[in-house]
Amino acid sequence: YQPEGIPMALQIYNTMTQNKSEFKPITPGQAKMYVCGMTVYDLCHIGHGRAMVAFDCVYRWLKHSGYAVTFVRNITDVDDKIIKRASDLGTSSREVAEKNIVEFHKDTQALGTLAPTLEPKATDHIPQMLALIEDLERKGLAYEKNGAVYYDVSRFENYGRLSKHAQEDLRAGIHRVEIDETKDDPNDFLLWRVAGEHRLEKWSSKWGNGFPGWHIECSAMSMKHLGE
């Protein structure tokens, strides 16, 4: 029996400590939940369905436990795959994205999952992404090369701690992928991509026309809707 208004105790596996920890929200009685949603370049597959159901269970459990839940699940509607699909079809990235968003919602309804509290789109948060990238650059945590901006992982002392991989271990595996020679370090990753003249969708920035890298999108959207 759980008295009304008192959240039930919840134990969650802590990836950092590799043990279960008691869930302690920042604000008592409130739970903020962010889930990386679909990149809408194509229809959903069974793996997407599994993710939707799994996090729906978490959402329902938190609500049933008495928490006031804010559940944010984004939609990535700008991405290399979306741009390529639009180019192949001779249409716009926006048309490809909107068509697949409609189909995605049909699938979530068929699965019986609850709608999130908020469903932000990446293309509606470009100003927030640019501001975040500029802040990282101003702090010396990112650098520009030929119009592209990269995150400098060497400036993050604990980089790799969550995955239990040191930077040296990650660097040792780079032979498996094509190396971008413009980066200072193979582990550095893109925050802002250069858009060539053939790109169907691009945004202006202080570094030139381009579009955000995948890594920065959820950071900007979660900070916008759930706080830092």
C-alpha cells in the first residue's frame, strides 16, 4: 500500500557505479525523463518499437508511483540520412521527415504507448544548438576547422568514464572507420557540419552554412525543456 501523494521507492541500475541506486529526483515528487526519439528518414522497425514500449513502461511506472512526470521524446528531423533520402527521391528533407513522423505516430498508437509530455523537433531548436556550440567554443571545449566545428574530447577529463573505456582504448579502434583528417584527434566529434551547395536544407551560422551534428541535438533540446 502506498499512501496518496508519496512516490514509491525506485531502484535504478547506475551505469557509472555498476550497482543499483535509489532514484532521487532533483525536485522531490517530480521526475524529468528524456528519451532520444526517431530519426525520421524511413519507417520504424521492430527495434524502434521495442524502445518505445520499454520507455513507455518506465513512464507508466513513474506516474503510477506518484511522480509528476515530464516526459520529453524528441524527433530528429535533420540528419545526413534524411538529406540523402530526400536527394534520392528528388524532394525536400522536410517532406521526407513529415511523412515519416505521421507513420511513426501511427505505429506508437498501434503499440498502445502513451504520448510524451513534449515531442520537440530538432529543426525547431537550431538557435539553441548554435548558442550551445558557441558557448563550448568560447570555453575552449570546441574548435572550428574549415567551417566545421568539433568537440575537443581531450578537454573533458572524465571522457569515456561512463563506458569504462579510456581515450587511448577508443583511439586504438579508429582503424575500423574512415578517419576525418581535419580533426585534431580521431575521437573528436562533429557539432556543426558544413553544407555544400547540393544540400537541400541548411542554416546560417558564424562558421558558414551548415547543419548540426547528431551529438548536439539532444543536449540542446533536453536543456531547453528540462533545464541544465
